[in-house]
Amino acid sequence: MNLSKKQILVTGAAGFIGSEIVKRLLSEEVEVIGIDNMNNYYNPLLKEKRIEDIEKFNKNNLWHFYRINLENTEKVEEIFKKHKPNIVINLAAQAGVRFSIENPMSYIQSNLVGFLNVLQGCRDSKVEHLIYASSSSVYGGNKIIPFNESNSVDHPVSLYAATKKSNEVLAHSYSHLFQIPMTGLRFFTVYGPMGRPDMAPMIFADAMLREEPINVFNNGEMSRDFTYINDVIDAIYRCCLKTPYSNDRFYDNKPEPSTSFAPHRIFNVGSNKPTNLLSFIEILELALGVKAIKKMKPMQPGDVEATFADIGRLRNWVNFSPKTSLTEGIMKFASWYKEYFNSPYYQKK
């Protein structure tokens, strides 16, 4: 498939993952329509910086950006009608497990109402393929390691996870009813330069450079499948090149949850190499050249002890293989963060 002949709509285009996939597509001379509401969930200056960086890749005027909320049905309809995208990559969402406990309504509006507007746009515009972001959080209280797409995701432990599970269900229904090929990607703890300030790498790095204590939840007895941003972008790009189709043998034996009689597929996107939280902190200390002041804390509501992605299905589907080790990725992140910490884009506290 030649993506340079396609128009691709990316929601959450000023976000961490969104801005990086936009740059990758523009570098391949793909026309990209970006949507983002530029909200202040975290430092909006960082989002502005990402948009500035995108412009450096816009050498052939293939970049169109709209600052709107996905909940605005009329505006979303206008953009779909105007551009008629071939592929949609939906990365816009209200993120954060802990924030969802205190601000549930923002998750319903953004992650459900906004996502429904995207689905309607795909339906009305007869989009060729929708790729949408899900999350490892859908595995909830699952204790089977590594997390496999065949595992149950019916027991979320946070509202954020529940909205992501809902996205998968809504997407499947539209895929079935209107025969729209759709791919759901369950991301596992994405990190790297220009990352989200509400994620552990940036929270820890910020505190450590300020010589302030970091909160280590569950007394450090936690592990995460940290996934470097470049590997995530490679997974998304590869999925753009392969359109899902229905599984004609879905009912032959036990139905496989990651496939369907509809043209809908779900895949894990992770490193397949979980790291203990205390080991992660040690690598970050080495990369930043400072020691962390650790403050041990109990487990937080809505959190899980471990995540570990089985990526066999995505490897078989698009030959995906993560290339960046945690040590290499953290070194790149730390190098960027030290520069960012002293830049005008850093929001002083």
C-alpha cells in the first residue's frame, strides 16, 4: 500500500504519540489532517512545542491542523466532509488512571462522546480503515502474565480503563454494522522524548532534578512493560499498511477475542520486556546523573501491580518487533529532558 496517495486524519495530533506519528507520515509525504483541543490537562506549552516541531516536517503543505474538541459533533462532521480521509488514527483521549477517579465526566465526554463522533465520521465518509488507541489498562485485575489478547478484559479497575474497553466494543459494533475495517491498539506504558508529564518517567525526572522525593507506589513492588515511542510509531505505521479483514473461521472452535466475524482486530503494542519499578529508577538515576530520594507509598486506587505485553499477534500481523532497549530509551529520554527542563517550554512550578 502506498500511503503517499492517502489522506490520513490523526486525532490527538498535539499529543505525545499523535505528534510523532504525524511527523512520521509527513516525512513519507502523506497528507495529514490533525485535530487536537490543546487542553490544559498537562503543560499546554509542551503541546505547542510539538505542533511547532510538526511544522518543520511540513515541507510540501501536506499538514492541516484544527483546534477543536471531538465532542463538537458539528465541527467533526465538517472536517470529515471537507477532507474525506482514507485512514483515521484516533489517539485523542482524556488520559490518566488516577485523574479519572476525581474527574469522571471528562472521560465520558472525551473518550466516549468524542470517540462516537469519530466513528460516525468514519461511517459517513466511508473511511477505509480506522486505527484507534486502546490501553493495557483494559486488562484490569488480570493475573495471567504476559497479557494476551485472548485474556478477559471484562473487569476494569479504573474508569479510564472502562472507557478504553468501551471504545473497543463501540468500534467492533460499527465495524460489524457498516463493514469498516478497524484496528485497536493496546499501548503499554509509552515513554520517550516529548512524553507526557503525567507519566512516571517525567514525574520522576522532574523531582530528581529538583532534588525532591519521588513517590514509589506499592513500595516498589510493581513492574511495567515500558515501550519506547519510536517502536510504538513503527507499530502504528505498519498497521496503516495492512487493512483488517473478517476472520472466516471465527466460530470454528472457541471464538478468538482479538479477531471477529467483522473486519476488526485488536493487538498489544509493548516491548515484551517488563521492568521492575526500582530497576527502572536505577536506570533513570544513571541516565540523569542524580540519585532519587524515594518515598515508599501503598498501592494507589485503580492501579495494577504489573503489565507485560504478549506481542506475538502483532508480530505475526505486520512483522512488528521493538528495537529499543529500556536502557537505550531512557538515555535518549534523559538527554532530552535535561534540555527541556531548562527551556522556555518547561512550565515552572
